[in-house]
Amino acid sequence: MAKAKKAAAKKRPARKAAPKKAAAPAHPILDKAEAALKKVEAELADATKKADAAKKDAQTKANAAKKAGTKAAKRSADAAKRAVAKANDQVKAKREALRHAKVGHAVAKVESSV
């Protein structure tokens, strides 16, 4: 403990750590499955952001339509509602794709361990 305290006082490590071993090469099937999983997760996050933005936009347009009371504003609000529905469908599809990717990843783990 004395050496560690002395080294801390000098702001340097007491002794050098042993060099880390190189990671074992991953199985190509597992690599592919992990890449697909990451890609689908990123797509889901992106689709969710877009859906949230569409919801906010639709709410804003609906409020504006109530205030204005014009046909054009109502049409704009209806179009925004349709955009929200479309975005929600995309999010559902991405969630389904994520489920499939997770299953594929689990299968790849088993296959790579055999």
C-alpha cells in the first residue's frame, strides 16, 4: 500500500499493467447478426424520432385549425394526422424487424458456439 500511496503522490502508476490479450476472433455469422441488429436498432430510433416530430406537428396544426376555422387549415391538420398514422405504421414495422433481428442474433449465437 505504501508504494501505491507514494506513486499516487508522484501521480504515476505504481506498476505497469500486464498487456491485454487480443480478443478471440468472432464468428462471421455472429458478426453479421450483430451488424443487422445494430442497423435495425438505429432505424427504429430514427423512425421513432420522426413519428414524435409528426405527432407534435399534427398537434400544432390541429390547434391552428381550431383557432383559424378555415378549410385550408383543416385540410392541413388532416394531412398531418395521416402523416402521423404513416409514421406510426413505420415504427411498428421497425419494431417487428427488431424482433426478427433479435431472434436471428440468438440463433447466430447458438450456431457460432457449436
